[in-house]
Amino acid sequence: MSFLSGGNAVFIAELYARYLEDPASVDLSWRQFFSELRDDPTALAGDFKGQGPLRRDLRVIGAPDPDAPPPAKSKPDKAAAAPPVDAAAIRQAQTDSIRALMLIRSYRVRGHLLAELDPLGLTKREFHPELDYRTYGFTEADLDREIFLDNVLGLEKASLRKILQVLRDTYCAHIGVEFTHIQDPDQKAWIQKRIESIHNRTDFTPRGKQAILERLTEAEGFERFLQIKYTGTKRFGLEGGESVIPALEQILKRGSQLGLEDAVIGMAHRGRLNVLANFLNKPYQAIFSEFQGNAAHPEDVQGSGDVKYHLGTSGDRDFDGKVVHLSLVPNPSHLEVVGPVVVGKVRAKQTHSGDLDRTRILGIIIHGDAAFAGQGVVPETFLLSQLTGYTTAGTIHLIINNQIGFTTAPEYSRSGPYCSDVAKGFQAPVFHVNGDDPEAVVHVARIAIEFRQHFKSDVVIDIQCYRRQGHNESDEPGFTQPLMYRKISQHPTTRALYADKLVAEGTVSREEADGLVGAFHARLEQEFAASKSFKVNKADWLEGKWQGIVQLADEEEFREEKTGVPIDVLREVGAGLTRVPDGFALNRKIARQLEAKREMIETGRGLDWATAEALAFGTLLLEGNPVRLSGQDCGRGTFSQRHCRLVDQEGENRYEPLNILREGQPRFEVIDSPLSEEAVLAFEYGYSQVEPNTLVMWEGQFGDFANGAQVIIDQFISSGESKWLRMSGLVLLLPHGFEGQGPEHSSARWERYLQLSAEDNWQVCNVSTPANYFHVLRRQLRRNYRKPLILMTPKSLLRHKMCISSLDEFQSGTRFYRVLAETGPLVPDEKIRRVLLCSGKVYYDLLEARIARAIDDVAILRVEQLYPWPKDAIKHQLARYPNAEVVWVQEEPANMGAWMFVDRRIEFICEESDLKAKRAVYCGRKAAASPATGLYKNHVLEQQWIVESALVGDLNQLPQPFRRATKLSRLHA
Ligand SMILES: Cc1ncc(C[n+]2csc(CCOP(=O)(O)OP(=O)(O)O)c2C)c(N)n1
Ligand SMILES: [Mg+2]
């Protein structure tokens, strides 16, 4: 029993009457409750604005409106004219109205729980106490008494029976709407009005109904055809979820009327071929040809290719004369990770096509029910939805909810009632709809796109359906869901049910409905015959913004890009970096930093890391390339080094010097990301695929946190070009270096990137000078191809006295060095006793110790780019020291860092060059489970040991890197 029932109801009715006469006479909590009770949720908004619902509420009992103009003499006030009624009748009418309002409100909140959503009828709920009129104090005897509603539900007054009927039609038929969790009163009111005004149903024209039937016929016919021609071949068919096709159609059709011009779509395996063929109009022949084992792209010979249910495509479609460009993003098997890639692409398109209000370009993500509920990247993606640096003004999410994930039933897949529940935390409305009612599906699709275009926020459509076959077409679903599948085998298809309905109501004849099936089948037969000789057109993936960019064909190692910049441009940027608007209250420490920068530029000496970076950004901007950096706290910089956004100490106004270098320059976008790695990195990857001429960077707070985005690294960044022929120039900035901070903040685990390196898939660098950093960043955009750049970035070197460059090293004619050669004053090369090869920060430790000990017969070479392996450059340098021992020095444990990657490669060089050294000796920490010690003292001892051993140790005595360490020491055998 509810607190609103029985005697309570009478008490509340009295309270309400008092509230209506004088809102201040009741307690605040009751005041809020009563104001919410009203039909129109904007009532609440009114409250916020300090005016509010009260005036309208007064009308409920016919009291005069205090603000209304005086009534005309001839038309006496309604209340005044009403015949006198006895107190008991008034009480009854009030109580009825209140109870009815409570009931109505409950349907708005919970009606979806009784909606008939499951085509199989397996999960139908019949009763919910909050949706039972008895809960509110009504009895059966009250069903036919007229209740005054004052236009709530569009009814002036109605019997309880009628009210219930309208509520069930609107909230409990084939559509269940969850929207009362939305806090924005306008959005809530909009949805309520939109669905209540038409009882949540569209009356389709006969032509509209026929169009739906046609789409269903194609969706079903395509799967059936594949089933006949390629029985048992995996295709992850859509059968059972065919309504998705007319839903997508409606989103675009209505969308095009509301300004939509471009949609980027992401989806998983389920129904993908169907969406490609029947929605994106990929030629049926092409798909059949792929089933026959032919390559999807003519260039496939160069890449690994991918299975057909992962491939993407793009093309234009015409909706009543309005053209919409569509693209389906290729995706890996890893469910849901394509979502943020889609959103990143949409953002880039919006930004660079001037879609200022973001209504021209839309992201659509199609999900599976189990994946939507289970994968953490889903809420991470929603998280980006309304953030300034990432928003795309809302994505439409379509869940193909076939009530199963592989063999796992919903009760084992999630803890909440709906697979979509996570979306509610992000204020998205959720439309649950029965997939066997295609008109209802199209109806909600229409509302969804209208909502998105109007409110610019995410919407979820949960199409509840079933999966007619096993997980794939060779799976036996009866092993695990025998009852469900018995039911499915007897269940007519969505198309058959809809055709029956249209025949019964006389919209089409039986012959017409069957004729559609036959005609489509005949068309597919023709396409099938033609597929045998199908030739793929040259793919157009390097057109548009990618024009002029080519695939890397020759050896990266021998390419040299002009990345130096004329001195006057460097000075212009330098001056801009230190400029501060008049009246800007600069933080005192920052003021000192800017002063130091100014001096660096003026004297041309001592340029540090952050200045080099800013010069790289600034010069690219002046050359017409936008720059986008996103990552946690990257505006200031994790190590307080960047400060590319200055904050006024008085008003907290923000100022970005790089955005005001020169009039008309492109945008420098620096975004402090939310605390997500996976979705943010995926987003930036998507962005980089749209914008080859923007320097797009993602920075990890510390390099190790990139492991939260490992999926994106494995599935997209390292392998995307090989699988899908899509390039990306994305840069990953990963703070790395052993400085005694413990196991977590030392290693960016770059061994992982090195292990993934092959076929020139990307570049892995660990540069050690500001100038080389400047050049490696600029190189990204100064090449005629694009490859991701994985960059280990420093921490202590940001402020290291020796880690500086001179302005000369940035000027025209200078370039990036893959290997930094020894320049120290040493004995002649042939007398060099030992060559230390290393990468990154440890170089400075070695150098300082060498100077301190006045050693002159040990040379140190820095490998700045590990992949593509600069074999020639290293060979060239090693050849200078024919009599030297070769040592690889690293800070990381032997099973980490670059050792395993370089060991054999150095050996090949020694062999090829006929050096005295046969291979490199390892000098570094022993293999370890955890990257670094948590005890600072031990760290210092370890570091000293490495440096000492490298410079003067007996190489024969060095511990075996992979022999088990004793408890006492991580270094000594
Ligand atoms: C991250 C991830 N884990 C596991 C799998 C293996 N897998 C492929 S499909 C699938 C079930 C997906 O269920 P659902 O999301 O409901 O989509 P459906 O196949 O039912 O359309 C699973 C577990 C995967 N592809 N990705
Ligand atoms: Mg499923």
C-alpha cells in the first residue's frame, strides 16, 4: 500500500486544498511535491524562476487568478458563476483529482514497466502496485465517476476508466518511455507533450506503411537469401531485429528535414551486412563477392584485410531531394569500442565543416544489449557527450536488444532491469520499443531524432526483439536456451506479422505483400549472378582532406622531412608565448616562467622542453595546421610544465597565448579531459582520421595509465591501417622515466608498443632533447603520409639543466635525428673502449657520471626513435668504434623497456658490420614483476649501480638479466 492511499489520501487532499489557497501555508517539501504533481513538468521550472505553477493550479478549483485581467462584465467569472455545492462534494472532487494526478504521474514514471515490449512475451509484467488505481485510494466503484483533470493528458475531465485507458495506450503499449529522470524541465516537458498529445502513436499514411513493409522485406529477404546461398557461413544476421532498418531510415529521413547532412555510424557484428546493404546501399554484388572470398578493397594486398562483418563503407543517400552522406566506421571485434571513435569523427567533421550548432552532422551508434550493459566504454562515451571539448550535441544510440548475449541471458548480464540503464545517469531519455511493432519503432525513431536536433543531447532507443538463429549461423542456441528457441521457431517474422496487419486493415493486398518478397528475391538473384564478375572500384579513402597523402611505400629510415623553421617565425611564436593581455592578473610563479621563456627566445639559449613544445605547436599553427591536445590536466600539464592556458588570478578568466599568435590562424585546442583513458583516446583517434592536417595528440597523465585504453591501442592505433586502410597521425604523449616514484609512475611500458611494431605501422620514440621533440612533432604533419606517433615523454628532464636546446637547433635546415651521435671530447674513436647505447632519460644520468669521473673512453649513443628501427644510422655510428664493447643500458627491468626489442637487432648490426662486439651486453635492472621499487632509497642505489656498471663495470660480471633475483636485491644474481 502506498502512503497516498486510504486515510492518507484524505489528509493529503486537505493539505492540497490549503496549498492551493496559500502555498506558504504548507511545509516546503509538500509545496515542492504538489508543484511536481502537476501535469506539466515545466511547472517545476516555473518554480525555479520564482513565478511558477501556482497560478494555473489555482484554476484547478476555479479560484480567481489574482494576476488575470478583470473579467468582462457580460462574462462573469466561472467560479463566481458556479452554483453552490456542498462541502462534501467539493472534498470528493478534490480528492479524485489529486488521486488521479498521482496515478497519472506514476504512469509517466513507471508506465514502461508494464509496457508490452517483448515480442516473445517472455518477460511481460502484468502488475505494478504504483500503476494500480487502488493504490491511490480508488475502488472499482469509482471507475465511471467523472474526474476533473484540467487538460492533463489533454482531458478536461474524464472517468477513471477513460484515464486508465489513455495512460495504458500512451505508456504501456508497445513503447515504454523513461524520461522522468531528466532534470531539464524543458526536455521532460517536450517528451511528455510529444507523446501524450498523440497517445504515443503515429498514424502512418498508406504510403508510409508500405515503405515500412518494403524495408522489412529487404531486411528479411537479404538474410534469407544469404542463408540459402551461404548456409552456415558466419554473418551474424539481423533476423528478429529487422525493425532496425526502418528505424535508421526514419532517423535520416526526418533528420534530413531537420538539417542533417552527414551521419557517422558505428556498430558491431549483428546485422552489419544488412545495414551495409539495405541502409548504406553497399551493392549487394559487393557483399556476395566478399562471401565468395574476394577482397573488399583492391588495396587489400597491402594490408591484412578484415572479415566482412567488420568492414566499413560510405556513400550518399537521397531523402526526398535532401542528400545525406553516410559512413559506417570499420570496427574490431571488441564490442563497443567503436563508439567513441564514431563520436571523435563526428566532432572533427563538425568542427572543420563549420557545423557550429552541430545539427548537420550526427553520430549513430548501434549496440547489442549485453555489450551495452557490460562494456565500460559505453558510460565513458556518454561521459563525453556534453563536455565542451568533446560534445557533438548528442548521439543516437540504437540497441538491438535481442535479449541474449551469445549464450548469456539478461538475468546473468546485468543487475538492473534494462540493458540501457547506464544511459539514465547521463540524462538521456530511453525509448523501449517492441521490435515486432515496426510502426512503433519508426515512431520512436522519429521522436529520437527530433529530440536530438532540438536539445542536442543523447537519446537511446532500445529495440526489444529476439535473435532467430544462434549467436552466429552455425551455432545451436537450443543447447542453452531451449525454451526461448522453441518459442522463436514458432514465432512469425516481423515482416510476416506486419504484412498480415496491413492486409487485414486493407492497406495492401496479400498479393502485393507477397509480390514484394518475390521481387526482392529476384533482384538478389540478379545481383548474385553479377557478383561472380564483380570488380571493386578504386577505394576513395584518400580523397577530400586526404588528398595528396599517400601510403608509405619506401623505407621510413631514409626519409627526411623539412621540419626546421625560419628564425623570424620562431621569434614571432616565442614573443606570442610570453604575451599577456593588459590587466591580466598573472600568477607570480607563471610570470617568472614567462620571463625565463622570453630570455630563452631572446638569447637563443637554454630552450627547455615546454618551450620547444610550444614552438612546435605555434609554428604549425602559423603554417595553417590546427593543433588539438587532450588529456587529463594537460592545459597546465601534469608536471606544471606546460601552462599553455593561463588563468587570471582575479576572475579565473582563461587565456591561451597560442590562440592569439596571428590573426586568422587556425585553432589551438587544449582540453582537460575527464578521467577516462579508453573513450578519450578512441575519440582522438577518430578525430585524427578525419583531420590529417590537424596535429591531434592525447596525453596520458602518466604513461602507464594508457593501459586503460589498451583496446584502442591494439585494435585501432597499431593495426587500423593494416586492417582497414585508414591512416592516422595521432600522437600519444606518455610520461616515462625512473625517478623513484614507485611501481606506478615510472614506466609507460613502452615494451608493449615495441612489441606491436611491424610493417611500419607507427613510430615509437623516446627523444631526449627539446629540439628533437620539436622536430618529431612537426614531422607528423610535414610528411606526405600519416602514422601514429608513440612518444615517451620526460618528467624530471622537463627541468633538467642539461636537457636544453639552442634556438639554432629549430631553424630552417635542422631536422629530427633518429640517433643522436656522441659529441663529447673523448679519445679517438678507435680507442673507445665501450659504447653505451641507450634511450631517453638515462642518457643524462650516464653523461653526468661520465663527466664527474672524467671518463674519456666510453661513448654514449642515444637511440631517439626505436621504431621504425634506424638500423642504418646505428650501424653508421657503431662502425666508428670498431674496438669497443657494446652495451645496452636501460632503467627498466630486463623484461620491460626496449631491451628485448633491440637485443637481436643490435646483434644483426654487429654481425653485418663485422664488429669486434658480437652483440650488446645488457646493463639494467633484472627482470621483475613490478616495474619499479617503491622505496626511494633502493631506487637511488639501483640507478647508481646501473650507471656505474655501464661506465666501469666488468661486463662479464654483470648479472644475468633473467635469472631470478634474490629477495635482497633486484640487481645481483
Ligand atoms: C569485449 C568483447 N568481449 C567478448 C566478445 C565476444 N562476443 C562476441 S558477440 C558477444 C555477445 C554480444 O551480445 P550482444 O551485445 O547482446 O549482441 P548480440 O550478438 O546479441 O547482437 C560476445 C560475448 C567480444 N566480441 N568483445
Ligand atoms: Mg544481444
